[in-house]
Amino acid sequence: MNLSSLTEVYKIELLNHVVPFWEKHSIDRKNGGFWNCLDRDGSKYDTKKYMWLNGRQTWMFSKLYNSVEQRPEWLEIARLGATFLREKAVRADSRVYFSMTEDGKPVHLQRKIFSECFWIMALAEYSRASGDLSAMNEAKIMLENVWDWSTDLSKVGRPSFDGEVPSQSLAIPMILLNLIEEVAGDDKETYRVEAESCINRMLLHVHPETKTVYELVTPDGDPIDSLEGRLLNPGHAIEAGWFLQHWAQYLKRDDLSKTAVDMVRWSYDRGWDQEFGGIFYFLDSKGYSPSLLEWDMKLWWPHCEALYAHLLNYSITGDEADKAAFLQVHEYAFSKFSDPYHGEWFGYLNRRGEVTHRFKGGPYKGCFHVPRALWLVWKKLEELG
Amino acid sequence: MNLSSLTEVYKIELLNHVVPFWEKHSIDRKNGGFWNCLDRDGSKYDTKKYMWLNGRQTWMFSKLYNSVEQRPEWLEIARLGATFLREKAVRADSRVYFSMTEDGKPVHLQRKIFSECFWIMALAEYSRASGDLSAMNEAKIMLENVWDWSTDLSKVGRPSFDGEVPSQSLAIPMILLNLIEEVAGDDKETYRVEAESCINRMLLHVHPETKTVYELVTPDGDPIDSLEGRLLNPGHAIEAGWFLQHWAQYLKRDDLSKTAVDMVRWSYDRGWDQEFGGIFYFLDSKGYSPSLLEWDMKLWWPHCEALYAHLLNYSITGDEADKAAFLQVHEYAFSKFSDPYHGEWFGYLNRRGEVTHRFKGGPYKGCFHVPRALWLVWKKLEELG
């Protein structure tokens, strides 16, 4: 297949089928912010607002404004999100709530740093879209908080106990590396030390001897032979691969680029379901049944991340295997997840690839992985010509 | 089908196929307590100990000793569990850990009261088996703690926020009612006021106008039209039905007995999958997709609870529909969950009834629902003659 024929497919899917769904159904023009619980046709089945998703959607509309077209309505949507995030979502101690009522009363706070991470992404990109320099300043201050908290999660209320195996999670250096890319923009040099610290911590999770990317390792990077230590999340490792690849390109480090390519390939090879197609949500590195109930489901976001990661690999390696992997995911994702009737993608399929949840938006699915991947792939296809 | 022909089936399944699995594979004779992460053949895939499950297994072996046969090895197993629970699992402030290393170092503590609840069950029944009166005393003191904490979960570290809808959860009065039954034994009158308080709180969840048992309602018993408020857990409501029925029989209250029968019937009618058989794990009361990923899976424990609940209903109502429901679950459960090769039951099936997780024990599956249901059904079948 000629990749260039897909450029228009990704552009149309993004601009005609996905972005309009969120424009039409998610915007709360009265209170600001975005509703997230949207049924197949966009109707609301809950009015709560989830701050991971409000941050991500604010980022996405700012990015569309900055990178695709300066449509005033996109900037206005980003402004509605940013205002809610700044005025309602932050507590006096700088913690960002996980969920809120539609008018901004807190419902739940996680003992994690991710609400804050997506708040930072949102404000940094919104600052560029709007020219509001104080938004960038707030993002940078919050990044310092998150950087500090990430070194000791007891600072966000997570207790630790004597019997825990000392460990580090891939999620932390990975999201920080992506955040730095988003906050730094064209000024990556300022954050070079922090970026290299994240990269070194990420590399501890990458084990060439078994072609495995572990979610959890000891502080020295050793695998942990326990339920939690053996847990693999192929989609997450694939996403980590392209986060790392962006820095490898910037730093012009071929070794790092090679590792980033491998992370995607290994995780895809292991994660692809040979029987029914699609990428498993979780696996156990030694082949036990993962304890998580949803391990064999096929979720939208690992497929979104794999689309861009494979195409990015192909753009660097020129290897036909990377192109074939991209096309395999493309065919699966567009035929299984995309909803031609109401726009956006379904989020959750069973192992056989049948839709199990009809909604388009929920507490963990918003305006993010689908449009981000469509935009990244579209732009990369344009580059490839 | 003649029910009496099944008496022997349940006895053999319990004593020859299920109990031996746990006797053989779960007992840590060195440290005390029980390993929980046991693969299909009983081999360990993690050495952590989960206190819900250690409490429940201690209870189960004590119950077998007290109600089936006074085998010294069953009392010894119960003693190993009780000793670990008393010496390792309790913190200075009386909180009970959720998970521990095999030698008893804490790994995780929940902001919930269930570890303490199963600790109480364990010590009360162990006290009757061993004659150790101080174990009963400890159970009663812990029950007072849990009773107090259950009125305000901030006492176990659960924060509350302005935007939360005031609500009460079926799980709390339901587990307390069962605990009182277990602690009181033949002396139910002592706890009559507390039991009636639990019963009244449970009844707020039962809505005849829509034949619905809600997991979450307002403090006045009104349904809550949100993601969480609409969530139904048919297996849980069925279990609540038989907990309530036991008290209805003791209190000789026909109205309560009728309600308890209805709770089981409504939840089963709504929860049974007409297409593939088996009881759904979660549903939404208004027919939206539940947000939980595993909603359409078929878990062992709702089927265990339904077996006993339907048979108990039949023993009271004599209604052929209750007998037919019992036989429908019997056929499904014995053909899908029971493992004829290695003993015990599989825990997790997909919607089609195919095994998705090969292990017999995990962080939430131990020696409890299967043997408890087999024992209760066996004894009820004997009674029915």
C-alpha cells in the first residue's frame, strides 16, 4: 500500500469525524470545562468532569490551533478548559483534583501526580495558543512541584510500608519526559539535565536480553519476580518508545534511537494477539495469567499509540517491517474502533474485537489519544510525502 | 431433577475437590498464614499474603471443623491462620493490613474496613473451634471498632470532598449484618438492635417499584442518577438477599423474608445473560454501558452466592421457579468453573463463558466463596431430604 494515500484519510478522520464530536457534545459554555461522560451519540450519561481529560482536551484544542489552523472556535474551547483548570481544579496546596462536579466542586483526589501532569500540558500549550504568558509561568511552577513530588509519592499522600519491594515505575519518568517536551517547546536545551535524568530512568526498564520493557523494576533496574513486577503493558511501552524517540532525534543519539525503535517492536510483537488481532491490554512477563480482569481486552489507546510509534519508526529506519506493523494496526483500528455513525472511536473491545462499551467518553477516555494520534500520523505522512 | 441426588455431588465437590486444593497448596507451616496466589495446579506465582483471604480461609477451616467433622488437621490449619492474623496483621491502631509479605511485613493498607471484617469472622469461628475464648473477645472488640469506623470512613483515612453526593453503600450494612451473625452464633438476641439497624439500612437499597437493588443510594434511600449511583452488582445483591433471609428466619418476619426472596429473584432475572448464560458482574440500572471494564465477565463468586440463595429461597417458598433457577446456576457453574484436573474452581470467565484467568487463587480469590457455597448447599440439600 502507498502510504501517501492515507494522508487524507487521517486528516478527514481527525477534522471531520473526531474533533467535531467533542466540539458538539463536550463543551460546557456556562461553567467552562468539558463534560467527559458521553454516550455513543454524544449525549451525557454523567455530568462529572475529570481533570486528566479536561487537561488533555485543553491541550488538544490548543495544539490544533497552534499546529493545524488558527480557528477562533478552537482557541475559545481551549480557553474554556484552561479557565476551569486554573480557577476550579487546583487546591491551595497545588494539588489538582481528579474529578469535580460540573460547576467545579471537588469529588475525588488521587494519590498520584497525573492530574497535575495533564494540567501542565494544558497550560503550556494554551499559553502558546493564547499568548497568555502567565499560563506558561503557572505550568512551569507546577512542573517544579510535580518533579519534587515524583521523587517521593508520600508527598501526595501515598503511604509506604516495610514489606514493599523498592521499585520505580516507568509511568513517572515517561510522563515527565513528555511534559518537558511540551513545556520546553523549541527551548529543549534549558531542560537537558532533567530530560537526561528521565531518559536514564526509563532505560532501566528496557531489557534487551529478554526483549522486555517492564512497567516496574528495582531502583537498579532489575526485574521483580512478583505479580506487579511481571506485569507488562504493551501499549504503554509503545508510547514510551515514541516519547523517547523524540528526544533521541533532538539529541541526535543513534543508540537511543535504536533502543526506542526496539521498545516499540518488542512490545508490539509480544502484545499482538495472534489469534484475534489487536494489542492485549496487559500481559505477564513469564506467561502467568495477569491478575487484572481486563488483561485480554483491546483498548483504543494502545492502538492509537502504536499507529504513530510504528510510522515514526518507519520514517527513521525505512524498514518495511515497521511499515507493515503500522498498516496492520491501521486496518484493525479503523475497522474496529472508528464509529462511522456518530464520530469518535469506541474505547473498549473484548478479545475478539467486539465493542463491549458503547460510550465515546468516560472517566478515562476523552479527547486525547485518538485526535493526538490522528494528528501526529497525518503530519508524519505529509512529511514522508 | 430430584434435588436429593445432588446432596452427594456437593459433598464430594467440597471435600474431595475443593478443600484438598487449599490443604495441599496454600498452607505456610513455617510462617503461619496462607499463600493466596496459586496457579491452576496450585503452584505459587507470588508469595504475598492477602488478609481478606487469610481471614476468610481461617473462618472456613474453623467452620468445617465445627460443622462438618472435627479433623485435627483442619483445626491446625485454622490455628496457623489465626496466629498470623493476630500476631502479624494488626497495626497498633487496630487497622488490619490488606496485603503482607509471607513473613508478615506490611505491603498495603486499604482505606476500607473489609480486612478488619474478615479478621473478625476468622477469630470468632476459630474461637468456637479451638475453645480459645480470648479470640472471641478480640473479635468482639474489633467489631466495635469496625462498627464505629463504618459510620465515618474518614476514620480509616478516606477523605471526603464538597462535591460528593451524600450516599451509603450496600456493602457496609450487609457485611456488618453477616458479621453479627457470625460473632453472635446462638446468641443473636444480644445484637438485636445492631442487626435491626443494619437491616433497615439495607432495605433503603431495595426498590420494588423498579425491582432494583442499588449498591449506592442517598442516606434517605433515593436512587442517584450518576455513573456510580446506577451501578448494579447482581451477585452482591443476591448475597445480600441470603444474608437478610437468615435474619428474617430468626426474627420470624414474613415481610422481611418476602423482601429477601425478591432481592435474589430480581437481581438474578436482571443479571442473567440471556445470550450466553451466566451472571453479569456489573450492570447500569438505566441500560448505559457500565464504565467498569470487566462488567460483562462471569465471575465465580456471584454464581456461588446464587446457588445457595436460590436453594434457600426454594426451601422457604417451595416455588418451582426458585428450584429451576438453582438448577440453572448449578449446571452453568459446575460445567464452566469447576476444574476436574487440579481441583478448586476457575474464577474468571469472559462473557461467552471461556476461562480467561487460569489461576485458582489471586489477590481477591481464596478459600471462601466456593467452599462456603458448597457447604451451605450440601447442608440445605440434606435438610430438604
